[in-house]
Amino acid sequence: MQWEKLLSAKRWGSESKVQSQEEARSEFQIDYDRLIFSSPFRRLQNKTQVFPLPGSVFVHNRLTHSLEVASVGRSLGRIFYNKLKENEPDVDNRLPLVSEVGNIVAAACLAHDMGNPAFGHSGESAISYYFREGEGKSYKAEVTEKEWHDLINFEGNANALRILTHSFTGKGNGSFALTYSTLAAIAKYPCAAIVGHNKANIYTKKYGFFQSEEASFIKIAEELGLAKVQNEPLIYKRHPLVYLVEAADDICYNIIDLEDAHRLKILSYQEIEDLLLPLCYSENLPKRLKEFDDDDAKVSLLRARSIGAMVKACSDVFFNNQEALLKGDFNKSLTDVVPAELLSAWKKIESISVKKIYNYSSVVQIEVAGYKVIGGLLEEFIPAYLKNESKYHKKLVDLIPKQFHTDKQDTYSKIMSVLDFVSGMTDIYAVELFRKIKGISFPSMS
């Protein structure tokens, strides 16, 4: 792979249009702005990150998480450009778009969670469970094997690509019309679902596109010159900027989940200090911490310094491994290749997070609720949309906004249309709709 091809301002669905000559914004800043102002992005404010929403104590939701990831991602991209410039002063002549790497990564970071359903990762599991173990099993004979793997292993990463490239009814051709480079930087696992969950390679741990978007991804990959591993089933190697997007995400949720856990009194201040202080390079930090009386302020300082240290370390790894990254042979996340003293502290944070945060009672409760709510919605809407043979079915179909309807008559396309509707719901809307259609509550007449 070559940076000359990997960095492209060509727009999805608007390939024939002349690139903008705006003085205020670059093409990739336009990507960022389109995402910020979009409805799917705004809905992230009511989607669970880890802890249940809403609450009397502020905790991160998908929207605040995505904004923070974008901030960290921009820094990682900018540092990479600055290092290139330092080593090759004329790099802008060879790579005219390389100065935009920070903006590309920031835009991709904004979009990285847009495909996640309500209730965190349990929403993905609930959709998968419906088809694998629930009533959805009955549709297996009506779809291809590859399509079936999309359904029984529903993946938010693939759903994000669908949201950003699919032409929804009445929404115009090309949907968001993002640049090819931004779209490719989102694809952590550029392979088909039937390949996914092969942990031998970093790019096949999950999957990155549904069968409905496979042709679209091929178009993006060929335009950017992504390295192809095989045709059948389809596997590509990652766009190098994916590693920066992934690192920004890893840095934010690992460190900031600790901050939320402290606010909710799941972890004490001393536990937070013991976990984060080893990530911070500053010898003066313990002295600085003693200047604060407020524990939240101390945690904020530790969070900021920890993020800064990991950004520096990951940017060094990325710059120093360009050859392997461009060959597609770099088979670890950047956070797994930081210096040993940081890596030890990082792995301890991951271990404690699994033990004390992700298995905390309220977190598990929201996951269980997600199974019931998402599963319940699918039990109603999928048979209704596929069959539409009774007055009850017709009323349910009328509840699905027109943008999610499809003219295609095959079972897979119709199921995907319902999943577009259900996966886009916020936690609150999903619960309210579930309760109303199940007769648990009634809509207000006011």
C-alpha cells in the first residue's frame, strides 16, 4: 500500500463532482462537520457507553465518548504528520494530503460507533441471539450462508459502514458522501462476516461489512489500493490509519471508564491513582496531586496525563512501524506495542476494568434488559415486515419510518431494513416503543 493512494479526497456517491475549493474547510473537515450535524450522530447521546443512562451522576454516553475519541485521534494524526515533516521537509510536495491525516482520523473516530445499537455491546449480542437461538432461526433457509453470518454475528462496525454508504429511501444517493479515506479508516476488520472471529489476524477478529455493502467496500478498497488477502471469502488488510482510530478508541475507553467508575464510587480514588500514575511520565505529578483537595480534580489530572502518555507512545509506535503498516503485516494494536513499563500498567487497567467495571451489577442489568428489549422489538417487527399479512402487521409496518423501507423483495434485504430501524434506536426510545407495543404502557394522548 502507498500513502499516495491511501489518502484520497474522492467522495462516496459523488465521485464525478469537482472537489470543493472552500477556503474555510478541507474535504476531511467537511467529513467531520457532516457527521457532527447528522441525526445518527446526535442519537449517540442516548446510547449507552458502559453505565446505564440517564442518571444523577454524569457518565459518558456514546456521543461524549466519540467526541473524546475524535480529539485524541486528531492528536495522533497530527503528531504523525509533524514527525514526517521533520524527517522529510518536502513531504507535502510528495503527499499533498498528508497534512490532513489528523482530520481524517478525527472524522473516522466520530463515526466509529455510529453503527452500535442501543444498550452497548449487548445490543449487538441481542440481535445475533434472535437469529441464532430465537425466533429468527426460521429464516436461515431463506438467505445465503454469507448473509446468515451477517445476522447471527451482528456487528456494529459493519453497520457503521452501511449507515455511511447506504442510500436510504428519500435520503438521496450516497447518504453522507464522505471521502473514501475517512470511510476506509473506520473499517477495523475489512473482511466478510463468514471470515470474522478468526483471531489469528488483527483484521479478521470481527468483520467490517455486511453482504449488502461488500461491493461498496470493494470499490473503496480498489480506489485506495488496500492490500487484498483473498477473494473468497473476501479479506483485505487494514488501511494504516485504522490503527490510529483504534488506538484513540482504546485509550479513551480504558482510561475514561475508570473516571466514570470513580464518579459512581465503584473504584476509590486510591485505586484510580494506583492504576493511572504508572502511565504518567512526570516526576512532579505526585507533588501536583497533593495540591488538590478534590478527588475528582485529581482523577481528571491523572486522566489527562495518562492519555497524553499513551498518545505519545502510540504515535511513536505508528511512526516507527510504517513499513509493516503499509505492507499490512502489523498484527497488533498500537496499545499492545508501547514500552514495557506502560504496557504492564495498561494490561492491569484492562484486567481491573473487566473484573470491577464491566461486570458491575448495573452494567450487567442493562445488558440483560437490552436482550429483552431488542429481542422483543425484533419478534414484532421482522415477521410483520416480511409477511405483512394481517391488520396487526400493517400497523407495525406503519410504525417503521419510510427511510427504512426497501423496494427489494428478498428476505435478507427486508431483514436488514428492520435492523436499520431497530439498531438506530436510542436506549430510551427502544424501551418506550417496546413497552407500548407489548402493552406494558400506553402512549400519551396529549
